[in-house]
Amino acid sequence: MFHKVAIIGGGAAAATLVSELLERRTPRPLHLDWYAGAPAAGRGIAYGTPSERHLLNVRAASMGMFVSKPGGFLEYAQALDPSVKGSDFLPRRLYGDFLQSRVEQAVKHAASLGHDINVHPFDADALVPTADGVTIGYGDEESHADAAVLAIGSLPPRPLAGVEDAAIASGRYVTDPWPFLDSVQHDDRPLRVLVIGLGLTAVDVLLELSAHWPNAHFTALSRHGKLPEPHLAAASAPTDDGSELVEAMQDDPNVRVWLRRLREATANAKDWRTVIDSMRPHTQGLWRDLPRAERSRFLRHARWAWERARHRMPPQVAAAATRLEAEGRFERGRGRMRAVRLSPEGTLDVVRALPGGTESTASYDLVVQTVGLNTDTQRTEHRLVRQLVVDGLVQPDPLGLGLRAVPDGHLLDGNGKARPNLFAMGSMLRGALWESTAIPEIRKQAQNVANMLLG
Ligand SMILES: Cc1cc2nc3c(=O)[nH]c(=O)nc-3n(C[C@H](O)[C@H](O)[C@H](O)COP(=O)(O)OP(=O)(O)OC[C@H]3O[C@@H](n4cnc5c(N)ncnc54)[C@H](O)[C@@H]3O)c2cc1C
């Protein structure tokens, strides 16, 4: 058993692990050093938004913190408002309140049991394995632990290739939408806004900015020009458990064959969503057995379609996006951003490659980049990850999906051996698991990592 544990990260994954550890009976009191990076420990990126327009994309009934209690969030929400239903998509702000309140309760209760829990509102920025554990560096200080868990979410986004430094320096090119959205004020000007990317974050940006900027016009640019698929208001009952499809996919780990099989299965289903959802418990296993060349093919050719069908918009969000489009305030464009340059007038000129091989240029007052989670550990400014990679203590995933790890969360050292006392959770495990960011996966990881830490 590891008695003294460092938990690094301030989001849902760290909060869930801390709570899971403190739920257990242990033969000796634990000493936890939680490096949360911010005072509001537990909210992280997804649940730190104060906006009521930003909704969970998972139904309330499935957002519990513990594997043993998947309905915990629903109970919390119903205690505040008895009209809430399990099938509702609630504000992420409320989920952040839930995480924070649960973790605060757990920490308070732990002190009465003799555990020593220290929540540090700053980043851990270095980590060095020693003969008997790990040393964690933060600022000019360091501390020692028997084991450490990286629950750092995804990495800070980097500007896309083709964006000039002057465009970034102008403040009109937003690389990270979340801190920007927190500071947005009402503005009546007829602003022209380009959103690069068209996933769930793009829609969140669109809904928030359009509410604050009533006269702005929005364009979203993506390779295929399609919005994420919507959830239905009521979930359809699955017609089967997907095992036949999964077995057929296991027999032939080839992305082209998988896509054909999925297309057939969804075409024959009453609601295609039930087919995608029935795959969820099997996705990690399918990914694990997929050869690297096929993983790479999946990322190049199938990722966008998978993510669009798998990470769906709540119906209210889909309706709001459709309304903006019908009002002529939002349009979708197909193509790829080639370059973003600061114009002599101070706006941004965006060069876009169109599907037919031609190019067009248009001017915008603001460009917001929303191109999905950054998990490229080889090219990152994240201090801790850079230190670990540069010092050869861990290995980047070869496809840019976090860090190389055993599926149970043990990180691999420079020689490809599992480090006995260094674990990861969440997005850093995408290379090992693919499906590793949402709460239903994270709570399972918290349970497994807690089991390993406590022996
Ligand atoms: C906009 C958005 C909406 C989402 N909506 C849903 C949803 O509705 N349902 C669902 O199940 N999933 C959703 N997800 C998936 C989401 O990623 C997970 O649910 C969950 O929030 C992941 O938590 P995390 O702790 O792994 O990462 P994060 O939320 O990213 O938290 C990691 C935190 O660690 C901090 N950190 C990083 N480095 C350090 C360091 N060195 N020291 C200290 N702290 C550090 C970061 O600043 C960050 O605050 C959403 C994701 C996003 C981005």
C-alpha cells in the first residue's frame, strides 16, 4: 500500500480519485498532497464554466462520481430541484458545484478520521522518481511521496500552424476559448467572428458569444462543415447489447471493415445512437487490440465521424444552434484554415483552402480556435509534462495521444517498463484506451487507481 500519495490536477479526475480514496477503510491514515493548480479544486476545464448555457452532454442519471453510485449526481440535483429527471442534460456549472461540495465534504470528514489531506492551489511543475517514491517540485519547493497520479486533463491548446505571431499578439486570435469566454462582456457592434472547428466546444462558444453580442455574425469552419449529432430528448431503448457487432469487429481489427460494419448496423437500427452507445463498454478493448497502423488510419479518416456521433449535443443546444442558423446569424463553412494574418486595418485575414482545391480569403474581427483536446505530449509548453518527457522519465504516445501507459494507468518509463508508482488518469491515457475523458470512464479509472494505491 502507498501511504503518502501526490495527486496532480484540479479537475474531475483528481476530485473523483481523492473522494474514492477517502471513501475506503485503510489500515493506516493516508497522507494526500493534492496539487490542484487553482483554488476551486475539482471543477477543472469542463465544469469551471459559470454559464447556464453550457450543458452536460451526458444525462444526469449517468454522471455520478462513484462506480458504486452512478446516480449520485441525480440525487444531488433532485435535492435542489425535485422536478429534475434522470434523462435531463443539466448545466455543467451545477456539476462543478456537485464535485466541489462532495470533495470538500470528503476532505473534512477525512480529517476527523486522522487522514492528512493538503490541498495546494498551485501547479506541480516537476516530478522525479527516487529509490523509494517520487519527488514533486512546485515553485522553489519540493516534497516527497510514495506514489503520484497525473490527473492533469488535456494540455493547453497551441495555435494552429499558419497563424502568424502578429495575429496572436493582436489579441484577436483566441487559442484557448475557456478563459476568454469567462471575460466576455455585452457588445452591440456588428462583429464578424470565425470559429475554427465544429465540435461541442465550438457550439458552446457560439451560444455564449451570440448571447453577449446580439449583432455579431458567426462562421464556423471545419473540414466537413457538420455540427455534432444531437441527442434525442428521450433515450431509445437498445435493441441488443452490441455483442455480435463487437465480436465481428474483434475478429477483423481493420478500420475500413469496422466502418462498413458500423454503417450496416446503424442503417438497420431503429435509432442509430443505440448502436454507438452499445459499443461504449467495448471501445477500450477494441482500441487496445488495434494495430498502430490501423489506429493511425482511424485518426486520419474516421475520428471526426466517430466523435460527431459519439459526443452528441443536448437537444436544447442543438435547437439553439439551428435557430441561430435559421436567423442568418450563423453559417457553416467547409474547408481548412491555411493562414491567419493581421491586416493593416487591424482585423484578421483568414485564408481558407476549399474542398475543390481553391482558396478564399475573408476578414474577421475575431477568430476562436476550437479544435479538440490537445494531447500531444511531444510538443507542449506544459511544464510538468515537458520536464517528464525531456528527462526521458515517461514516453509520449507515438500518435500524439498522451503518454505511453499500461491500460490500468501505470505510466511507462523510457525503456517501456511500467513505473510502479507513477499513474495517469483521463486524457493522458487516450493512447492506451482511446475512450478516456468522460465521467463514466474516469470514475472507473479512479476506482482502479485507488485499488492499486491501497493494495
Ligand atoms: C468543454 C467540455 C465539456 C465536457 N462535458 C462533459 C460532459 O458533459 N460529461 C462528461 O462526462 N464529460 C465531459 N467532458 C469531458 C471531461 O474532460 C471530463 O468529464 C472531465 O472534466 C475531465 O476531467 P480531468 O480532471 O481529467 O480534466 P480537466 O477538467 O481538464 O482538469 C484538469 C485540471 O488539472 C489542472 N492541471 C494541469 N496541470 C497541472 C499541474 N501540473 N498541477 C496542478 N494542476 C494541473 C488543469 O489546469 C485543469 O484544471 C467535457 C470536456 C470539456 C472540455
